[in-house]
Amino acid sequence: MTAENGKTREALLVARDVTRVFGGAYALSDASITLYRNEICGLLGANGAGKSTLSRIICGHLPPSSGELLFRGAPLAVGSAREALRSGIALVAQETNLAPDMSVLENIFLPSYGRPGRLSFGKLRREAQAILGELGHEHVLPLDMEVRRLSAAQRQLVEIAKALALNADLVIFDEPTASLSPTEVERLFEIMARLRDGGKALAFVSHRLEEVFAITDRVTILREGRTVAEDVPTAGLTQTDIIRHMVGRDIGNVYRRPPPAAGADDRPVVLEVTGLSAPPRVRDVSFSVRKGEILGLGGLVGAGRSESAEAIFGLRHRAGGRIAMGGREISPRSPIAAIGAGIGMVAEDRRRQNIIPDMTVGENLFLAQMGRHRGFGRGFAPRRKEAAALIERLGLPADRMDASLLHFSGGMQQKVIIARWLLIEPAVMILDEPTKGVDIGTRQAIYELLREVAERGIAVVVISSDFEELLGLCERIVVMSDGYTIADLPAARLTEESLTLLAAPRSSAERNARLLRELVAAHGGTAFWGLIDGDQLVCLTVAEGDGDASMGLSAGHVHAASDTRIPTALARRAPGLVTEADGRTTLLTRLSNRRGHDLGWIGLSLPPGRTIPDPEALAARMTTMFEQHQSEEIDA
Amino acid sequence: MSASNRSLAMPRFVSSLEFRMLGLAVALAIVLALISPHFFTERNLFNILDQSVVLGIVAVGMTLVILTGGIDLSVGSVAGFCGIVLAIFLKEALPIPVAIVLAVGCGALIGLLSGVLIAVFGLAPFVVTLGVMAIARSLAYIVSGQRSISGLPMGLQDIVYTTVAGIPVNVIFLLALYLATWFWLSYTKGGRTIYAVGSNIEAARAAGLNTLYYSIFPYVASGALAAVAMTFSLAQIMSADPIGGNQLELDAIAAVVIGGASLYGGRGSIIGTLMGVLIMVMIRNGLNLLGVSPFWQGTAIGAIIIIALLAERLITWRSRRI
């Protein structure tokens, strides 16, 4: 941007002809990149293209086999992370580099431990609060909590805070958004833009092309360790251009949403979860998934989706709720029991929860089968034929079954883990962030695979923070917030915007329900809270007064305005009372939080004959009640 | 890519750690034979095998424990205690097989206690087995009345001095144990689960493996095998001493580590352990033959262990870098 304004561009870091060899294989061969002040450069490439290797070399985590690195015009001491930190180069790593037993605060300031002098914890605490405040997470990330107790996404936030704390001149973001929700990504982008405008040079590594377009000024693209496009202005590129550079060929539409099958709702329900609770993250979760259906579980990071999946799979203690498989109630206390009931799960953290690092590809593939096998041997033999077919179907190299799984790219590893479950033919498969850190080519293959799995009659539950992915892949989406399932909608009726709104942070659903009940208790009728999107009402919470006829609204459902009893009010969306043709009176009030974020509408609808309260007083009451609840939440 | 290149260049076994350790063992034997005329005598070779039996059996249990990422410091004391128990049962004129089964059961029970404390209650293996080590040794003194027990029935010697085709049965037992353990670790659900537990217990549990059972089992096996090893030791010296098996755990851990196992779990092999046992026993034997003072033997053994591991680390570093 700055260059186009006629200013000279100041190169902060120049990397020329960088080569890195790992045990005979070239991870990088003559790759080059230049990072300028006041610019965000996207570093792109498919999995295994060498983005992470290049980032790690720039940050001194790895020495290059050959090549030249200049920082501020002077040669950079390579292979020394400490030297790089001192010169002002920071990395937000993809696989988080945190000390799990230390607190959030200590992790944020870990690099300061390497500097001489006394540390003032009081000062660090204030700085940390300021940084987390910028990230909008001052309340979500307790500074004294041990990092091992955080979720993957929270760890990612700590990693970002750590890089910000360094106040470095050059910051490399290696897939920082992989486990963040859209709102968090937006906030991160604001920060990145601020850093750029403050004269810093930023590199942004991501698989999500829409993000690359949103934040980068220029891109450098790697393919198989070589730079295939260097320093190209983002503005002149299309998505297709980038993909062509990345994979060397064109790729069709990644998402192919299946047309809603006729009589889709006749398929039998396979897994039904009712009122599941597993404190503190999971409070009241209900959903069901049918045979052959792909169900999305959407929401923000921290909404309790992974925790729900773990509770269903027997990895987490359940405090209440009912889980039924094919109508029969089950109560798995361990994964063994859950697998026995026909559930398979690909957990979120591939390295920590799925892969056995010291085992070969083959053994990792057969792991679930071995666990289920009743007998003395490994139980491989009876499934060899199925395994061979799967290996071929997934494009896994059959001759490398004896190699370590860690030598493969993230996408390949994920395919093996998915195949592990397919081999035992579960009735339900839960996948937590299945395409995290997977490049676009492999992502497409995984989507295809999941569709095929569903077509075979397996019920698939996909947890994802990537709303585009959820909308493209799933037939139906259940949205979670604060540990509650708050909506259950067909994907066709949702857009990325409405999904973001549904999942947006808000005071907890329980308090909103209480607020609505208070309104109804005072005035009667029906109170509801929802989003109005075109001619649709997305209903979030409803309370109905005793003795009044039900309006037919139900929480978590989309109602066409014309099907409700209050079409006129929904169409007008104006302050003041609106009376329908049948005499029903409705008051709608718009809600927004302190940051001005839209939180939808709160409505009170009274049947004919009820005493009509003063509209202005009522509207004021609605907003103040809501604000009160909100500040309670923040103080809590 | 690197793996396949290398395996094309030479068979995988040649490049493996076990093979290098076998090479080290052979080299050691040659050196010892050159500097001491007594080394290659039949008497000394049988001596080496006898000593290998006791350490070798204990090292099998230790390998299983270390593969899960644990450690068992109690094997020496448990062996000593079970030796006393066995001697007392024999003095009570119980039939020899019954006495042995009871002593081995006693070792297994102690292992079960450690295993449950570690796997169910999540206590650190180092601490639990350290405690058990102190308890077992103290009980050995109390039960024996602080005296060694001799005058064991002569029939006990049969398990050492019987030979089949010229090979003593205790050596046959040792080889059979290693063969069975190798098969079990490589080709059965249980063995592979042990590796998975040590490599990534969380992933193993999520894949539906019985991680609880296979976290406890190695300690049971280790306790039972400590008692078995002590039985052979008793049969050789025909007396039980409450200090018996002292520091056996250190030799066993050293043998397993020399054999290439990672103390973090998940990596190692039983064949490597066998090599480690042979190397340990030959070093001790050689130092004795050369008349090195027992006080210097510790220094020599410690230095050799560290040098062997350092060399191994340097080799793997180089192969990783190029």
C-alpha cells in the first residue's frame, strides 16, 4: 500500500536462495522472500511447500543448509533463536511453543527470562492485561492459569500475546487463525493492521485464502520448497491465481453441497444427545444426527463444542444428560465403551490426541481396530483387505506403511487418522476441526471423503470454527454458545454472516432466558430474542406467559416472517408498538453491546385484550435489563 | 524419503541400534579375550551366562516399564524380599515348585500395588517405586531376622545345573523369555499397546486401547520377574541374604538404556535390552578378570555407559542432519 503511494519501500528482511535439507529430502530449495516495513506479506503454499521451515529459519529455530539472510541490511546470525529475538524477530508458531506447566502470564513473558536484569511481576501483569485487552480476551484468559489447562485455541491466543509482548520489528504469524473464530480473527487482523501501520514488517502464513485477501498487501508463494511467485501485490490476484501457483494446477469448487436429499428426514436418527452437561464448559447440549447426514457443530472457540464431543466419547466426565445410539441409551465412561457403541472420534489436536509418534503409518492406521480386536494378536489380518482398499482410496503411499507417520504432511496424517476410524466402520463419526492446518488441495480430498463416508450411511458430526467450511460441507448446523446449543438449522438457510451473529459472544443464554421470563411475568404474552434477517426470524430464546396462547416460536429455529403471527412488526422493525391485523401488539427493541456489536432484537408480543404497557418505558426496561445482565457478566 | 534411501543402501537391521550394540558387545568380547587369557574359558563363559540370567530376567520387566514411560526402582529390593520369602517357604519344607510360585506371586502383588498407585491414582512412577524400594528392603530385613538364610534343599540347584543338549536350563529359560517377550511386544495387541501407552497415552486411550490395564501390567511383570530372577540367584548360591539384589535396579535400568530404550517411553526393543545385559555383564566380568579394584569398577561402568550413549547420540544426530 505504502509503495503505491510513492514512498520508498524499506526492506527489513531479505532471505535469498535459502535451502534446507532434512535427511536427504529438500524442505526448501533456493527459496527467497523479502519482507518490507509497513507491509503484511502473505506466505502461501500447499502443505509441505516449506512455509513453516522458511519461517523457522528466519526466526533462528533452524539453521539453513545454505543461503543468505539479511536483517536491516546486515547478515543475520542464523540458527540462534535468541539472537533473532534480540534483533527483533518474533514468531507466532503453528504448533504452539508454550511451557505447559507455567502460567499464562509467565508464558507471555517467557522470552524476557532470557534477558538479564530483574523481573517485576506487577509490571508484567499490567502489560499482559493490556495485551490481552487488545486481543479482547482479558476475561477469557486468566493470567494465572496453567497453560496445560487451556484449549488449543486459547493456547494460540497466548502464543500471539507472547509475540506482541516482544514488541518485535518483524513478526511472522504461522497459521495464527487455525483455531480462532471469525470475531477473534477480525480482532487479530485489526491488531496486525495496527502493527503494520506502526512501521513493522509482518509475514502471514495461512491456508485460508479469504484471510489472505483480507489482510495481506503482497504475497509470496512457495511450491515444493521453491519460490514460485515473489512479492506479488495481493490486489491484482484472484483466488484461482493463488491456487494455481500453490498446487501447479486448477482446482474446481472445493465445496459441493449435496442437494437436500428427498425424504432426508425419514432417515433414522443414529445419535441423539439430550441435555448433556459436563461442567464447566458444557451446560445443556442437545442435538441429533441422522444416518448418512453431515451435521456441523458451529460456534466460537470456547463454546464447549470439543468438550461436548469428548463428553460423548467418554473422555470427559458427564454431570448429566442422555446419550442414545440408535434409540438405545448409552453411558460411555471411556472411549472403549463409546467405540463399542459405534462412535468414532478424530480429536482436535492431531499431534497430542490422535497420533502415536513412535508408530508407523500402518500401526497408526490399525490402532482403533487393534483396540477393538478381542484376542491375543494385533487383529490386523482380518482387516487387511479393507485397509488396502482404504489406502488406495485415500491416495496414501502403500509402500510407505512402515515409515513414521510424522514424516508426512498434516493433510496426509489427518487422512490416516480418519481412515483409522473408517476401518472399524462406526455408526457415528465425530471430527473436531478436521481440516486444521491442512492445505486446500488436501482439504478438498477430506471433504470428498467425508461426503463419501456419509453416503455410505455413517452419521458424520463436524466441529469447525471455519464457518465457510461448515456451510459448504454440512446439511444442518447446530450452533453452540457458552455451553448451550442455541440453534439447529439447515445450512441452506444460513449465511456466514447469520452464523457469525448466532455464535457471537453474548451474555449467557441462561440469563437471557431469565430476562425474558421476567418480561413475560410482568406483562404476559410471549417474549423472544432473535435475529431478523431479511424476511426470516432466527429465534434464539423464547419465554411464554401462562394462560396465553402459544405464538409457535421455538428457540433455535428459523421462522419465515409470513409464517409468524407478527409479520407486520417483523417487517417494520421500528420503535413503538405495532398492531397486527388480528389485534396482537408487538414491541421490538434492537440490542447491541458496548462495542456496538449487533446482538439482534428483543420482542414482546401481547395477544389482543392484554393491557398495553407504555412502549417507551418498556423499551427502556428491555435495554437496561439487558445491559445490567451484561455488566454482571463482565464483572463476574 | 530418507528412510527408504537408507533402507535401500543396506538392510534395515544393519542400520539399527540393536545391531550397533551387538557390534559393541562382540568388540568388547574380543578386547577382553585379547587382554585376559581367562576370558574365553568355558568356566568363565558359563559364569557370564549365569550372571546374565539374573540381570537379564529383571531387565525384561524393566524394559516393559520403561517402554510405557515409567521406571521401576524397586526391583532390587523386591528381588531381595522375594528371595527371603522363598527361602523361608523352602525351610518350612514346602515343595519347591509351590514355594517358587508363592514367591513369584508375592513379587507380582507388590508390582500390582505400584502399578495401581501409578496408573489409577496418577502418582509419579519414580516416587512410588522409590517408596516400595525402601519398604521391600526393610521387610526383607525384618522377615529374615537380619540374617542370611542358608541350608536350602539341594533340589533347588536343579534349575541351574540341569542341562539340555549341554546348555543349562537357566540359560534356555532366559532365551525363551526374550524370544517370547520379543514376539509379544512386536505382534500382539498387548505388546503394541505398551508401546502406544509410552508414546502417547492420550491418543492411545482415544483410539480405544485399554491403557489402564497395560499401564499396570508392566509393574506386575517387573515384580514377578524380579522374584523369578532371585530364584535363579538362590539356586546358584544356595543361600538368601536380606541385602540380596542390592542395586540390581541400577544395572537393569543401565542395560535397558544401553539397549536403546528412551526413558520417555515408546521407544526401545527387547533385543536391544539383551545386548545391553550382555554388555553390562561382560564389563563387570572383564573388570574382575583384570583385577580392577571393586571400588574403581563403578567409575569404569558409569563411564562406559555414558560414553556408549554419547556415541549413539552423536551417530543419530549425524544421520538426522545429512
